Amino acid sequence: MSTEDGPGLRTTVFLKGCPLACTWCHNPESIEPRSHVEWKGVLCMGCGICAKVCPKHGITFDEDGVHTADFCEACGTCTRECPTQALELKGVNYTVDDLYATVIKDRAFWGKDGGITMSGGEATLQWEDVLAFFKKCKADGVHTALDTCGFNRRDVYEQLLPYTDIFLYDLKLFDDAEHVKYTGQSNKIIFENFEWLAGTDARIWVRTPIIPGATDTDENIKGLAGIVRDRVEKWELCSFNNLCVDKYERLGKEWDFKGKGLIAKARMEELTALAQASGSPIAFWSGATALEN
Ligand code: SF4
Ligand code: SF4
């Protein structure tokens, strides 16, 4: 959980599991729908306690460090016993009631505009629980935001709409073949759901990650501008960053964007101006940029 994303000060709940596989994903730990153990090499002193305490004998060592087996049941024994906190359990099982009781403790920090954001992974993969959670929020007057990639059945969004104060809706790539190439899925259902949602009275913030060599082309921004237009509250072009590189290393995964630097400020301004000139005056950009223009 964290306190960012969406209007006001908020608590964000990251649910695991995602139907897309964006090659630039900045939350790779949330793609897997199940809990897992992460190893932080800089904290490990090589004592071997984790391997001794694992009831499944699922921990091995080699020159690259500590590895947990696919059959790890995420029981958390090794993470509790590790003397240096080099192992961390990612993903905790909650009931809706327990999660609500945990999150509502932050209420004093939210202020009048803040509240709770359900994010991921893709929050709507567990939409029945999100719906039950949001119903509790609305019964208590808590502001709700749903961060979604738009890739789910229409009726899921129809059921969530009455309990969602704002949708944070990702639109990534206009060209369907490019969308398949970079996310593993077609954008058809995402655009169809967006068209429907934009025709309701829902508050919507659209966000587009500006990824070098993938989403940062003039054609993509022009295409998306024709879809977004001025039908939503905001359209945020989020500048690429490489802060997640450590996450990929901890997961033992390669990241296609490892060597990529930040995008120049002038290019972000150019893309924003293009979005505005292409029919979407509400576009703006955010995030870190390279010092040189
Ligand atoms: S118990 Fe912790 S410090 Fe010891 S080897 Fe395992 S991960 Fe490293
Ligand atoms: S979480 Fe449990 S099963 Fe998984 S590696 Fe650690 S001790 Fe073994």
C-alpha cells in the first residue's frame, strides 16, 4: 500500500495479477496473481538460515544468490526468520473486511479530497472483492478511485460504476498491432469500455505512459487524442522513468528498458502540444525528464 495516485492524499491498495504483460511494467512484482518471496542481495549475509527453516526445502543458493522454488507456498517462514530482512513476502491474503479495517486506519491522513485507490496489477481481476470493498467505503463516505487498464468485461465496470468516485483509466497504444506487441493483448475491449464509460457521468482521468520507442510517437499521441478528446477530466502523459530496475533484478528478470534514459522535457512538451492540437485540450504531462532538451 502507498499514499499516492489519484486526487488528494490517498491510500493505494495494489492487488496482484494482471491480464496484460506490458514490456515496460513498473510493478513487475504485481503481475503474478499469487504471493511470492523477493530476495534483496545487498541485505543478505549468506547465513543459510532461510534454507534450513523452509518446510518445503524450497530455497537454493548459487553464485547469483538465494532462489525460491516454483513450489514455494509463500508461508512466510523464511521471511520471518531471516535476520537481515533480505527476504520479503510480496502479496498478503486479506478478507475484504480485514483489508478495510486495515486501510481505514489511514483515514485521518486523507483530508477532504483523499480516500482509497484500488490499483494493481489490475484491480478488476478481483472485481467482486473490489466491489464489496467499495460498497463498504461508500457506506462510510470514503472517496474511491479505481486504477484500471480497461481490460475486463463491460458488466464488471457497470457494476463498479455506482461505487467508484473516479476512474484512473490507462490508454497506452492506439495501434492494435502495437498494443498486442507491447502488452500481449488487443486494445479493442479497452477502447470499447472507454467509449461506454466516457458516455456516462463517471469522473475519469486518463493516463498514458510515455515509453521511449513504444508509446512516444506522434502517431500514437494523435490517435489517442482522437479518442480521449475533451470527454474526461484530465489526460496525463506520464514520462518514463527507470526506477523499477531494482525490482526486476530482485525478481531475477530481464527488463527491456534497463538502459533507457529519461525523455527530454522538450519532447514531453512537444507531445503534450500535439495531444492538445489533435483534439484533447485537457492533456498535460508529468514526471521526471532528462536535463538536456
Ligand atoms: S536467511 Fe536472510 S541473510 Fe541468511 S542467507 Fe537467507 S536471505 Fe540471506
Ligand atoms: S515462503 Fe515458505 S515455502 Fe516459500 S521459500 Fe519461504 S519458507 Fe519456503
